[in-house]
Amino acid sequence: MIRFASVTKEYPRTGVALNDVSFAVNKGEFIFLTGPSGAGKSTILKLIYFDELPTKGDVWVSGTRSKGVTRKEISLLRRKLGVVFQDFRLLEDRTVEQNVSFALDVIGTPHEKIHPKVSRLLTQVGLSSKSTNYPRELSGGEQQRVAIARALANDPFVLVADEPTGNLDERATRGVFQLLRDINAAGTAVVMATHNLELVKRADLRVLEINRGAVVFDSADEKRRAPEMTP
Amino acid sequence: MKLAVREALLGFKRAPVLSVLSITTIAFSLFAFGLFSLVALNIRNTLRSVESRVEIRAFIADSTSPESIALAMGDVGAYKEVARVEYVSPEQALERARKELGEFKDVFEAGFLPASIDIRLRDGYRDPATVKQIAERVKQLAMVEDVRFGEEWVQKLYSIRNVATAAGIILGLAFAAVSIIVIGATIRMAVMARSREISIMRLVGATDGFIQRPFLIEGFVKGVLGGAMALLLTWLAATLISRYFIRTEFFDLRLAMLGLLGGAVIGVVGSAVSVGRQIRRVL
């Protein structure tokens, strides 16, 4: 579903961000990307939604290969995945409802289908009562929920989240994380980059630790190896 | 499509000053172009009326019989380039000379001027080369003693017209380029102002074509509005010149429409050139 094959990413100014990284994310999986700042977590996420392309190696996402990909193919791929950020990236001059419907509007969803879909999404993230509010009238946690609703608008097979709880207090963090788990339980894979080790420890989920542009730990490998070691 | 139009209109609402500025720039560019076209049009019309007077005059030997003259006139009249052939008797020639040169009217006597055939050419055959060629052919006729066709005059007319046309085209292109650059710059600012929105559009999977469409519509509308404003300004100028200086002809409907179309093309081209590059820069 998502596969990195010996991916190296070099930026012209800052140099090597990822060095020969290989891993795969399976259908419906929840996976944490952890590691210090600048380790390359965001670069991995950007490579998943093709905001960046690898310098060497190949990224495969839902059948789309990074090598020779066109802008049009990137657009079509992004309709199949959702992305959320630490800073929410909402449009300040539009209401909650408009922010979500915007995502459907710009890919040409028929008008009559938009409204019911948006109501359903806002109910799902628990914000149906705030549909006519503007982002600045909401708390951080609520704004991130709007961003998640927007990311879910196209029924993605994977949700890519770059530090989604980075700007939130503990209570809001728990709420947003629970929402992501619910979404995952409904079948959508989640790839979440985070600094919050508490969160990672509490949840028994796959962890990919990145350091200096390389995967230094993959809990999936541990699990695979563990049974062999027991006599 | 509906969304694209709405976004385009929103573009005007979001940046009214910028929009008015770009429309005005297009208008003034096209206005300058329009003024020049107006001059060119009027020069051309004047030339055409002068041109239609271009004639070849073949002087006929005194001894020629009226029958051979009639025959020759029939022959010449059958040339495909010839519009009209007219016989001018010595008496008529005298009459005309006296009328045209009033102060010398006593100098002229009957029989002083030879008879001639005046040949007028059809529209499209009045260029110097054709005029000269027909004159040569007429000169071959036995009864014709001499041919006059104001060679220099014809050539001068044409060079004036050619210079006017060339200058018009060059200036027109220069002004069109200025307008395209101005529209490109305003689109650039509009894209920058909306970069956040555009990056979100890209993020959720909108295609480049979709993102560009409102900007192209915006450019089209600005171009047409600018064109209309330029037409109005040119019309005002033509009216004022007509009233205070010389009678000036204004564009006909077809040319006016062409002006609007020109504005639209400038608007769309200016937007298209800029928006693709800017969008790629945003994400």
C-alpha cells in the first residue's frame, strides 16, 4: 500500500534528509513515526503525499510510483489520502463547514452530495454544533478536528498526520488521538509523526523510529524476531 | 465551472484596488493602441479616396478616326483591371483645364490640348506595379502618343500607407506586451495573496487546471472590461477630434468587437503565462 524502497532524499541546501530508507505500511495499519527534530519524519510524510520526490530509490503509494510521476497523477493520488498538520492549515475566512466542503468542491464533487457528506464528517469529529463558526472561534483541539474532517472528506485509505497534537494541551491531545484511533478502527490506515512519547508508550502500536535520516528501530521487526528467540 | 466563476468574482472582491488598476492599465494600453488604429484607419480611408482617383491618361494622335478610338476603348475596357474608360475630346480637355486653372484660362485655345482616354482602375489594382503595367500596355496601342499616370504620386501614396501600417503593428504589439506583463504581475500578486488556499487545494487533490481556471476567467473578464473602457475612451477621443479638428471616422462594429476580443486575448494570455509558473512556485 505504501512502500519505501531504498529511498534517499537530498535537499539542495540542507543536504541528506533521508538515507536509504526502506519500509512498508500495510492496509489499515496505525504507525507512529518518532525521533528527534530534524530526523527526517516530515520528509517521510512529504514523500508519502508526493510533496517531495526521492532523490534516489522509489516510493510506491497505492499503485502510484514516484519515478516519472506527473502533477496530474499527484493530484489524483492526493484524493485518496488525507493529510493533517500541526498548524491545522484552515482557511480563516471560511466557516468550519466551508473549510470541509472546500475539499470536496475543488475536486468537482457534485453539489447535492457535498452538504450531507459535510454534516456526516462534522458529526464524526464531534463538531456538528460548530459548523457555522470560524476557525478563530474554536480551540486548538477543535481546529484540528476540522482539519481531520477535511482530510477524511475523500474517504482516504490512509491519513498522514504530521505532529497533529503538537500544538494541543493534554486533554485535547487525548481527544484527537482517540479520534484518529476511531478512524483507524473504521479501516483507514494512519501514519502519524509525533514527539509525544507518552502517547506512543501507552498505545500498543507499530513504531518506526527515525534518527539522522535512517530507520533505527521498527517495532514490527522486533515482534517478528521475538518468537524466534524464545526457545 | 460555477465554482470557478464564483472564485473569479471573489478575486475582484478580495482585491478591488488591484483589479481596478489592472483593468485601467489594460484600458490605457488598448486606448493608446486604439488611438493609433484610429489614425491608421483614417489615413487608410483618406488614401483610399485619393487612390480611387488614380487614373491613366492616354493621349491620342490627332489623326485618329472615331471608329478606331471606340474600338481601342472597347479593348481597354475589357481588361480585367479596368473599371471605366472615358473619352475626353480636345474641347472637353480645354474646358477642364480652364476650370482647374482659372487664372490661366485665357492662355488656352481650342486645339491646344489633345484628345485622350481616361482609364480608371478597379479597387485592388491600383498599386504602383499594376498601374505601370497597364500604362505600358495602353502605350503599345498605335494611336496612343503618350501615357501619363503619375507614377511618383502613386508610389508615394503607397509608401505612406506601408509606413503607417508597419508603425501600427509595431506599436500595437508593444502595447499588447505591456498589457500582458501588467496582467501577469497582478495575477502573480493574486496567486501570492491566495497561496495558502492554493496549497490546500493542491493538498486535497485539485488539479492545476482547476486551480488556474478562476485566474483565467478573472483575466478574461478584466481584458474584456479593459477593452470596453478603451473603446469608450477612443470613441470619446474620436468625437472630440471630429468636433474641434477634422472629421474622424470611428471603428465599425466589427472592428470594435475585434478590440474587445483583443482585450480578452491579452487578459487570458497574460493570466495563463503567469498563473502556471506561480502555481508551481506555491507548491
